[in-house]
Amino acid sequence: MTDNVQSIDRGYGYVASTEQRNRVLRNTYWLLALSLVPTVLGAWLGVATGITQALSGGLGLMVFLGGAFGFIYAIEKTKNSAAGVPVLLGFTFFMGLMLSRMIAMVLGFKNGPELIMTAFGGTAGVFFVMASLSSVIKRDLSGMGKWLFVGAMAVMIGGIINVFVGSTAGMMAISVAVIGIFSAYMLYDLKQIVDGGETNYISATLALYLDIINVFQALLALLGIFGGERD
């Protein structure tokens, strides 16, 4: 059976042909790049207007979780329709808006812009490494999924608790864990596409976007803690 014919693979059921895999990967990369535009716009609007400054503590957590899970549900419901892309882009705008509070705090440092660019560059570097690994690793990584999910739930719960505790040491530990878990998730999600396990480019983009935004935010938090310079 050639690669251009649909086959059955371990853990995935029916797997896409090589042509379809390449198309999904290409569309995912394009949509992922496009999704950064609303993210930047949302972050800029949040910083410029200060609209998210009041969203601290429990209120901010409720708005974020309600909005994020609402958008994710809507994306999954519309991923096979023409509304899928606009809903996804709306979600990325919302995420940029939610991220603006942290960005504004980092911009309060004398070297704030440099810290943001360093976090962006570090995130891009992680993505490049994971994308390269996903194309050369032949081993089936589908078994990683359940362990990564458990890790993601653990850091999410830890993050929620730390919102109320306000521990700098806790934030450092959670940020390090987030970078490790979501870097691995990046590899896992990319490998799903490469192996044909994910055939919907909107779902694929959503998964990778969440990986990227989590790594970026965790890097920015660490850089702010360790590298922020006061005037």
C-alpha cells in the first residue's frame, strides 16, 4: 500500500494520504500565522485602553475561563463550516486581550520591550525545534497524549490556586512546568498532523495556538521575574 492511499494506523483509525497530510499541515501553518494578527491587535487594544486592568484575581479568572472554554466549544462546533475560521480568529483576539494585562505589567519594566521580544523569540525557537523533530521522529507518539493531558490539568489547577495565593515561587514553578508540558504538547500536536491523525486544520491550528500562547506566557512570566529592570 502506497503513501498516497488511505491506510489504517495505530491509534488513529483511518489516516489521511500524504497529499492530504501535507495540505492540512500547510493550511495549519498559514492559519496559525494569521491567528497571530488578532492576538497582537487584542494585546495592543488591551494595553492601550487598560480595559483588562480591572480583571484581577477571581473576576479575571472567571472571565478568562468562561471566554476561553466558550470559544473552544464554538470552534469545535464550527470547525467543518465556513464559520470555523472567523470563530477561531475571534478566540485569538480574545486571548490577546487577556494577555494584555501581563504585557502591560512587563512593559512597566525599563527593559519591557526587550523581554517581550525575547519571549517571542524563545517561543518561535521552541516551535522550530518541535516542528523539525516532528518531521524526523518515526516513533508513534500518540501514547503521550494522556500523560500530557494530566500534566496540563495539574498546572491549570496549580495556576488557579496561585491566582488566590499570589506566590512568586509558585508562579516560577508553574511557569517552568508549563514550558515543559506545552513544548512537548507542541511536538505531540505536530506529530498528529504529520502522521495523519489530525485531518482538520482548524482543530490543528487551535491545538498549536494554545501550545504557543502557553509557552509564550510562561516565558514572559519567568523573564519578568528574573530579568525585569525597574527605573
